[in-house]
Amino acid sequence: MNSYGRDILILSVLFLVNSLAIELISPIWPIFIGFLGASMTELGLVFAVSNAVGAAMQIPGGLLSDRYGRRRLHVVGTSLAIFPPLMYALANSWTDLIPWIALAGFAAGTYMPIRWSIIADVSSSTNMASAFSWTNIAWLIGSTAAPFIGGLAADLFGITFPFLACFILRFAALPLAIFFRETKKKPVDAVTKSHPPKTGLAERLQSTLILITLINLIQGLGMGVTGPIIPVFVATNFQVDYTFIGILYAIGFGVASIIVQTPGARLSNRFDRRKIMFVTFVTSAPFFLIFAYSRSTLELILFMFLSNLILNLHWPAYQTYLMDATPPPKWGFVNGVSATTFWTGVMMGNVLSGVLWDAWGMLLPFVVSSLAIGLSALPLIPLKETEAKQS
């Protein structure tokens, strides 16, 4: 238990620092790309490049960590993420961003499946949902504070200042990755003690991955189609400053996501995880469209808050379900598949976002987003509950 607590604590701090770094630039990133001369279509393509490279690296990163261990590859990915934010600040045109965006995607695609696998490595089936919940909370604390800080800093010190702060925080994350011990479990008896063999597991895992892939592709598209345009939409329609956009993300995503993590873990342990996911997908979907009809800044915050509050209740159930359905030696690979398929959906949505905006107006991306989030519940219908949950 002491080892479990130490590992989760270090990983939580790492998630916190990383989310602070990433989310410092989230309120101003699309607007900054526009300042560098990108059209709305080109803006979507810039977002797509990072997600495409990240998606391509998820499965290789997970497989390599299953074979050679988590620690060294994790350090490599964390190191590669350091310099792109600095180079963003020095860019003179949106095309200057492309190689550094690709490097950032490569780095994230390397380390992200490893971090989720580390949580599973050090957890048991009884505390895994709580472990995912606590590390999600650490990430979301950063995601809550950073957009406000980044937006305020951009107003006070200029739009490039958050990128410099992101660079410093990325560098600060490296010692945490180096300090982390190897967590990949090698002894067979240690694995089988907490995860006894399951008959027909390979066949069930294959069918599960197919359905999870469909969920992730559809839902990723739904999230990706509005990701690049929300700050531009808000700035265009409400003439707000960077600080407000930061507040919108801090409350509408960060606070909304934090407060459902512990309830989400409890629901995951008590109820059918498939039903939790189904209900949250279907009931959150309308709010992703209603957001586009906001008549005031207060409504913007309220509708973004409700959409993420309901949707993100499923996080602990989803991740715990996936790990329960997977034998421990394949955790890295399956986390890679999960992340790859979601990021691929996000990439497709990013490409569509600017095209839909330019061709049919700013509301259509939100219509597509709402439909996709709702439709992502359909592949859950044939999904089977895991044996670990049934027992």
C-alpha cells in the first residue's frame, strides 16, 4: 500500500504540472494561430497535425512499454515535450508551428499510454477506479487553474507569455519522470494473484476493442470538431478578453470535471459501468449544441459546465472497465489503442471544424459535435460487462 501511495502521489504531481503547462495556452492557442495568418480551415489542420502524430505514436508507445518497461520510454516522451512551446512563441507564421506541433504530438503519443498503464500497474481491481479518479483530479486541478492564469497573463504580458511559462513547466516535469521507478509487473505469480486468468479472454478482448474503437472515434470526432473553434466563436460573438476565455475553460471544463471524479469512481464500483457511460453520453450531448445558442457570457459558462459535468462522470468507469477487460501484460498496448482511436477521432473533427465553419457557418460544428457525442453511446449496447465486475 505504501508503494501504491507513493507511485500515485508522484504520478498525480506529474499530471498536475503537465496539465498546468498544457492548459496555460489553451485559451489563446486558436487565436494565436489566427494571428499568425491561418484561416479557420488552416486552424483545424494545425490542430489535426498534432493529434495525427500523437495518434500514430500511441500504440507503438504502449507496445514498447509492455515489452521494455515504462520508465525509460516515459522519460524520453517527457523530454521531447519540453521545447515545442518555446518554439511556438518564436514563430513568425502558422506554418512555422508545424514541425514543433508534430514533435509535441510525438511526445504526448509516447508518454500518455504509459501514464495510464502505470496507474493500472500499481493498482488492484478494488482500488483502480479510485486511483484513476485521483490522478484525473490532479490533472483537472491544473486544467482548472491554468486557463484563467494563461488568459490573464496574455492580457497583462502579451500573447506569447503563456508559451514561455508552458516551456518552464514542461522542463520542471522532467525530474518527476526521472524520479519515477519502473512499475511494469514481470513475475507471473504477482499478476495472476490479483488478475486470475479468464477463459476466452482473447476473444472478448478483441470484440471489446472493436466496440471501444467505435466509441472513441465517434466521440473523439464530436470533441475535435469544436476544439479549435470555441475560443474564436466566443471572442467573435461576445467581444471578450483572454481572461474571460480562461475563466470559461476553468469553470466550464476544469471545475465541472473535478467535482464528478470521486462520484464517478463510486458509481463505477457500485453500478454497471456500461450503463454509466451510456447515460452520460446521451444526456450530455444536447448541451454541446445548446452552448452555441448562449445569449450571454453567463450562459456560455453554464452550458459548457453542464456538458462536461455530465460527460466526464464516465471517466473512472471507462478506464477501469478497459483495464478489467485486459490482461496486465497488454495494458500498455490497450491504453495505446484506446488513445489512438480517440485521438484519431479528434483529428478528424479538427479537420472538419474549420471546413464546416467556412462553408456552412459557425453553428454547424456544434450540431455535429452534439450528434457525435450522442451517437457514441450506440456501440455500448452490445458491450459485455467484465468478469471482474460481475464477481
